[in-house]
Amino acid sequence: MRIVVAGYGPAAHRLVETLADRGFDGTITVLGEEPRAAYDRVALTSYLSGPPGTGGEALAYPAPSGPVAVRLGDRVASIDRARRTVTTEAGHDEPYDVLVLATGSAPFVPPVPGAGRAFVYRTIEDLDAIREASAHATSGVVVGGGLLGLEAADALRGLGLSTHVVEMGGWLMPRQVDEGGGAVLRGHVERLGLVVHTGTGLDRIEDDRVILADGTVIDAGVVVFSAGVRPRDELARRAGLPVGERGGVVVDEGMRTADPAIYAVGECALVGGMVYGLVGPCFTMAEVAADRMLGGSAQFTGADLSAKLKLLGVDVASFGQLSGALDVTYMDPVGGVYKKLFISDDARTLLGGICVGDATPYSLLRPLVGRELTAQPSELLFAGTGSAAVAGADFPDDAQVCSCNNVTKGRISAAIAELGLTDVAGVKKCTRAGTSCGSCVPALVSILASEGVAPGKAPCEHFDHSRAELFDIVRVRGITTFSRLVGEHGRGRGCDVCKPVVASILASLNGGHVLEGERAALQDTNDHFLANIQKNGTYSVVPRIPGGEITPEKLIVIGEVARDFGLYTKITGGQRIDLFGARVEELPKIWKRLVDAGFESGHAYGKALRTVKSCVGSTWCRYGVQDAVGMAIALELRYRGLRSPHKIKAAVSGCARECAEARSKDFGLIATENGWNLYVGGNGGFRPRHADLLASDLSDDELIRAVDRFLMFYIRTADRLQRTAAWVQDIGLDYLRDVIVGDSLGICADLDAGMERHVGGYFDEWRATVEDPEKLRRFVSFVNAPGTPDPSIVFETERDQIKPVLMEVTRR
Amino acid sequence: MTTVQKAQVTPGNAGEKWVPICPYDDLIPERGAAALVRGRQVALFRAFDGRLFAVGNRDPFSGAYVISRGITGTRGDEPVVATPMHKQVFSLVTGVCLDDPATAVPTYPIRVTNGTVEVSVE
Ligand code: SRM
Ligand SMILES: Cc1cc2nc3c(=O)[nH]c(=O)nc-3n(C[C@H](O)[C@H](O)[C@H](O)COP(=O)(O)OP(=O)(O)OC[C@H]3O[C@@H](n4cnc5c(N)ncnc54)[C@H](O)[C@@H]3O)c2cc1C
Ligand code: SF4
Ligand code: FES
């Protein structure tokens, strides 16, 4: 059988993947109009908040397995139903036995004067165009205050534009929330600096401004339409297939059009009188169609239209039916929280709900829609916020927990039991639940707990203990080798997850070189080569530059080393210099030159202290009130080499202007007239968080003691790969303050001693390696040809420096 | 400018199958090493129990020649290595990727003769 798929979006991808997974043995040809293979459109906005020029790789779905021919950048122009052939715009003919329309939908562009100047928000190319235009603009308008419109508005704000949202309805997100919720939502959105106009439409767009129907004039360098979508049913229309009055290719519950050889799935399909604009139902349609092609009889019987908006820092969620005989409402206008549940007239069945400002009940309550209430309605309003009103155990087996991927509680429980899953990652991998919008993850955690798995505790199959428990076992029993630990307290021979955890624990407790004896085999490649691996298998070298302060002589040495070894050179985001493109056999030679000039390892490769970033401070800056550079250098030298559950970053600002961005660090200092304010638990990265004030106006000595204890307590008790931000949130700031300032656990003397041991035991790993012939023997590309460089490593030149020529990735 | 280092391809000799690589003691337990065998990159591993394995050094997911630098261990009873690039796990016995069984690295016969590790890539 020859299957041809028109369109290559999420629905098409799921179709092909399902066919391949189920052993389809005919041929599949996918014809896509976009210049790239299917990607996760739901996550599109992350492409704008990410760095430019990545080409959207992060969004790409994994390539489907099995033989699939893909033709990209060529639109299907027509269908010849008699000959069973489609023809593309480029003139390519493709015969089919079965044709699947998966053409999605197109943004609706209202026919107002000047609409041609506006952008839409649908593809990576759309976002590239918006990013480009935003670079030359200061203000923007988003037309449409629905889920996507707010998402687009937040993206414009993120691009630095002052942003307005125009919504025709009476309040924001009128399709998802009621008026009360809309009012609370508006408060949040306005607090973020967005200007909201409701109850009015657009009159026209002029150069650099927008005129609303009520006469308001708004300056707008960039205008984005997010006013709904229209199904792309033009192919079907021209081929004489029935389409709905408001668009959409009419299909039956098996996703078949009036022509038995043609299916339609995803956002272009009209099924049961509805077009679905959420990815979950589109995936289900694809699975139904695939099943039919394989001779099955699956049916599409409608889908859940629950939604959760996770942007603007505001949680907005709605699920089930948005009206009912009875309702309970909780409203906290000061805290910006609004929650409402709709209940049947006998007060026994949950019908639906709306949450604004706090969506924790969402993932726990959504699966319970249509079921008998398990607790007082008012208690349910606080589900997930620590009350025990709802837990994973309460979900019936057929409750749909992940609506994006249509996964029930029963399937998740079965997978946990049968496959011995121990964490959310495992559940995601084996059931797909949680892999799209992520809003069901709290429910997954709760189900894991109800199946007796304390999630995230055991790092992998080799141990049943958390990192903190392993730390205590190693400390109390005086264990110094992985072999003994896994032999006496674990099983098997470890893996890439537990070995680095144990390596870090051994380093924290016993010091010594990370490549000493058996410990060498526990290290990730970065620690093993004391450098950072790059995509072509070369490494990068980052010497420590404490506080960002460097002499001209040292700068010259770095320049000479980079020149002599032909390394790509870049200033990092951490106030130091990264030298890229070194082959393993070059590393010791590079270090030798650097060490001789007084440099040491910057531990850019380790889960360890990275940098203590600094502003110029009171020495030079007219506003500075303390010596920020001096303090940063002292801290960096004190904590250098300290191995930890994740990397540790710090910064010191010389005054409240905060030029060193100290509050985005694991620990940050801001100078005051009287000393230092210490902030802890900040993070950039995936989930930015401002650090919390732990203590104020500390003297230098008080400060160092507090940081010593903070770090040692973190190292002992945090989970694997848990940054201080998540750890501080987990244990609570007050508890942390009690332990390290008030010594409530009586462990401070022990923490202090641990840090003294670290400081006293520090030595430079690079120097120790260069001076040890035994360790140096590992630094060759080939054991049997030590003089031969790896021939697969090839460079070309860009902007006068090298860059890797990448190897072709062919998996089979 | 394009800098290319040419592979040194040793001409094949049909009669000679086993290629000596290095002394067994040069291999660090539970760690890999790369070898260049008749123009092919092979990753050699010495497991904790002394067993030897040889698989292709190319990580099929990234295209980089880095398998020898991965962390070894076990999954269930299977001896495995995780590619250092994005951590997919491969069986050292069959070369099959346990996270994506449609992907595999080649495996090669390996043995020790008089204390010298030998590999055959024919
Ligand atoms: C080199 C550098 C980018 C640059 O050219 O500026 C960089 C490069 C890498 N970063 Fe970074 N990060 C660099 C500064 C940052 C910063 C900015 C900063 O430190 O002020 C951040 C955000 C701040 C933060 O961490 O809170 C940052 C957040 C991350 C994250 C996300 C961490 C998180 O908690 O979410 C990762 C991923 C991870 O660690 O799991 C990461 C991971 C990486 C890795 C290690 C990814 C990898 O595994 O290959 C990159 C390789 C480093 C290398 O040398 O090859 N990098 N990275 C910067 C090195 C600074 C230095 O001198 O050591
Ligand atoms: C910014 C954004 C955020 C979103 N967030 C969410 C969310 O949080 N939750 C959620 O459930 N949903 C969300 N969605 C909606 C979700 O992305 C869609 O439901 C989903 O993409 C529909 O998949 P599809 O494959 O049917 O259509 P599409 O993704 O539109 O893919 C159709 C593909 O077919 C191509 N095509 C069209 N005509 C032809 C032709 N004639 N020939 C060849 N190719 C053609 C198109 O170029 C396109 O690549 C979001 C959408 C956007 C834009
Ligand atoms: S933080 Fe203060 S002292 Fe430091 S550079 Fe900025 S203004 Fe100057
Ligand atoms: S509900 Fe979206 S990923 Fe599960």
C-alpha cells in the first residue's frame, strides 16, 4: 500500500510514527510545505525566547523510524481523485492508494485596511520575521486576547517591545475563563506591563500605528494577528470533497472523507461537527486513522478541550464544562487568585472548573470531571496545594490524565507496575504522558506516589537511595570506592547516572584527584578529560579568571595559546574566556602553557563552583560601597574545586544597582553601607528565579561563615542535578535560615569542618594531571597510535576562526 | 581555509585477521579507549570483571567519534556504555542501542594473546 500524506505537522508526524510503530510495511511519502520536518508547534514560543539562529532544532520531533520518504518545501497543489495522484506546486506527481490530508490550519487575518503589514504566529518562519521586525521597533500590538494571543504578547514583551493586547470579547481568554477569571487575569497581565484593550476591535493598521474601532490610537512597530485560525481545506474543496460551512474537511469517526481513499486528520478535519485546535485531539485523530489503515476499527469520539496557559508567569487553566447548576468560587484579588468549580445540581459530580493565578488543582481535578466528588467542593479548590483532598490514588483507571496524548490513569499505573518505572522520565518515555504541554506532570508525580514509588528518589536502577541518603551512607561508613558502595548497598555495576553522583560524593568527602584510581571510571567525559566536550568530539578549555579580573600579560598568554593551537576563542557569559576545538592529545599541552603562566582549571566541566562574577565595585565605580572584586576573588578562591550536586554560580555587586546580576545566582552578594546582603537560590537557565534574601548587613567574616554552611548543607542534602534554586524551594528559606544561622540541627560545626577540609585540600587538577605521567597516558586519540590525531575532526573557517564541520548523522 | 586531517588507512592484508592493539594492562577497568584499526575507529572496553568488548567508536546519534569516552556499567545484566554526547545507552555485547533498538553500533571480535589485546575488523 502506498500512503501519501499532505502536510507535515504534528498530526502527520504522529500518523507516520504510529504506522511505523505498528509495523506498517507499505510505503509512506510525506509532502510538506514548510522547509523543515514536523516540529512541536505547541512549544513554538520557546523558539523566540531561545537564542536566535538555532533553526528550531530544539523543537524538532525525533525522525520516525522505518522507511518514510519526505519531500519538504513543496506544497501539494491538487488532487486527481480519478487517477489517485497528487501534484505538487513544483510539478512533482505522487500516486497513492491512500491519501491523508494533514494540512492543519492557517491564522485568520481579519480583512482590515493595512492587514498586509501585520504578522501571524504559526511557523518558525513567522517567528523569525517577528524577531527581525522587533529589532527595529519599540512597541507592538497583538490582535486577539485568547490563549495564543497572550502567548504572542508575552513573546513580544520578551523581545523588548512595549506591548498592547486587543481583544474583541469582554475580557481576556473569553473562550476559556469567565468574567471573574478574566478580571483577575487582566490584573496579572497589566502588572507585567502589558496594556489590555477589551470589547473593541481593529479599525485599521497604518505605518507604525494601529487605530482601534473605538478610536484609540496605539503606536505599533510590530502588529501580530492571533484572532483565530481557519482549517486549510482548500485541497479538499477543489477536489470536490464536502467541507463544513465554517471550513474543515468533513470526515466520519474513522477520519475518512467522502472518498474512501482519502482521510483527513488534525486541525484541517471537521469531525462530529467540530474542528479541534488543540494538539491532543489531533494526535488522537492520527492514531485513529492509522488504525483504520491497518484494518482496525478505532473511532474518534470527541476530545477534552481543557487548556492550561503557562505563560506570563500566570497560571490559567480551564477544564470540563464552564457552567453548571452549582459552583464554588475562591477569590483573592490581592494575591491574584481566582478559582471556580462547576458542580451538578445534586452536588455530587464535578463538571468543570476555572483557575487563574494558581492552577495546581488543574492536573489533579481534570481527570475527575464527570465523576463523583471525593471531597468537599471547597477542599477541591485547594487540591495539590498540600491538602490531601485529591491524590493520584483517587483517579479512576479510565480517567484521562494526559489530555495531550490521551493517556489514562490505568495505562500509567500499568506501565509503572509492569515496567518497574521509578520516575516521571520513565513514565514519559513509556506512555508519552507529560511529553507535550507538561501540565499533567504533577498528576504523574502523584500517581507514582500512589503506586508506592517515591518519585525522583532513587537515581537509577542500581540504588534504592536518594543522593542525600547515599551521601550519609558514604560518610558514616567511610566508604571510599564505588565498587564497595554498589556491592554493599546497590546492585549491578552502575551507569552514567549513579556513577557521576557517587564520584561527586566521594570528591566532597574525601578530596583527592578526580582521576585517581577507580574514581576515573566514574566521571562523565567532561570531568574525565577536565574539559568540556563539544559536538564534534573536541573539547573546550576554560581557565579560571577569579572575579573576571585579569592582567594584560595573562590575556596575552591566552591569546598566544589560542593562536598556537588554532582554537576558537570566545568571551563566556561567566566573565572568562573559552578556548574551543582542542583534541584530547592537545589538552595537556594547552594546560601546561596555561599553568606555567599562572592559570588553573576553571572547572567549567564540573558539577562544581563555576564563577564568582563581579562588578567593578567601589575601587573604581562612583556608586560602589564595597570592594566587590576583592570579595568575589576571595570567594572564588575559597570555593574553587568544590564538587556539588549541580554547578554553583555566584556573583558580587558593589551596590544595589546590581550590575553583577547577583540575584540570578546560587548565592549572590549585594553590598550595603554596612556590609553585605546575602541572597541564595537564584538561577538563570531553564527556570529563572531571583535569589531570596537570607541575611543582611553581614561583615566579611559572617558572610563567609554563612556561605560555607549554605554550600556544605546543599552538598549534603540536595538531589542529583538539583540546583540551589529548587533545593531552597524544597526545604524552605525559613528552615534553611534556622539550620545555618540558628544551628537548629546542631550540625554547623560539622559543616564548618567540612568546608575547612575542602579549602585546605584544594589543588589544581590541571597541574596535577600535567605532572603525572600515568594520568597523561589517557590523553591520546588512539591507544595504538598515540601520535595520530582523530581524522574525523575537521574544521572550516567562519569570521576568521575555526568551526567544526559536522559529521553526517546516519543512524542506520 | 579548511583543515582536514587525512585518515591513515593501513592497507588490508587478507590473511592477517587479528590486529594487535596494546598491552591488556594499558586498558583502565570500566573505562574505554579508542583504537585505529585498518582505518576504522574502534572503542575498546575492559569491564569490571576483566571481560573485553570492542564496538564502533562512532556515536550514531551525534556522528562524533566518542563512544570510547562514555561511562560503562550495566542495565539489568547487560554490560553497556552510554555515549557521552547525549547519553543513549548501547549494549557492549550486541551493539544495539537499548534506548532506540533500531539504532546500533558495530561490534568487533576482541581477544588477548600473550598479554596483548587484539581486534579483528574484517
Ligand atoms: C561557555 C558558556 C556560554 C558562553 O559562551 O558564554 C556556557 C556553555 C555551556 N553551558 Fe551554560 N554556559 C555559560 C554560561 C551560562 C550562564 C550564565 C552565567 O553563568 O552567568 C547560564 C545561566 C545562569 C545559571 O546557570 O543559572 C548558563 C546556564 C546553563 C544551563 C542551565 C542551568 C539551569 O540551572 O537551568 C545548562 C544545562 C545544565 O547545566 O544542565 C548549561 C550548560 C552548558 C554546557 C555545559 C552545555 C554542554 O553540556 O555542552 C555548555 C558547554 C560549556 C563549554 O565550555 O563547552 N548552561 N550557562 C558559558 C560559560 C560560563 C563560564 O565562564 O563558565
Ligand atoms: C504558538 C502556538 C502555540 C500552541 N500551543 C498549544 C498548546 O499549548 N496546546 C495545544 O493543545 N495546542 C497548541 N497549539 C495548537 C497546535 O499546535 C495545533 O493543534 C497542531 O499544530 C495541529 O497539528 P496539525 O498537524 O493538524 O496542523 P499544523 O501544525 O498546522 O501542520 C500542518 C502542516 O501542513 C502544511 N501544509 C498545509 N497545506 C499544505 C499543502 N497543501 N501541501 C503540503 N503541506 C501543507 C503546513 O505548512 C503545516 O506544516 C499551538 C499552536 C501555536 C501556533
Ligand atoms: S553594581 Fe554598583 S558598584 Fe557595581 S558597577 Fe554597578 S553601580 Fe558600580
Ligand atoms: S496534558 Fe499536555 S503533556 Fe500531558
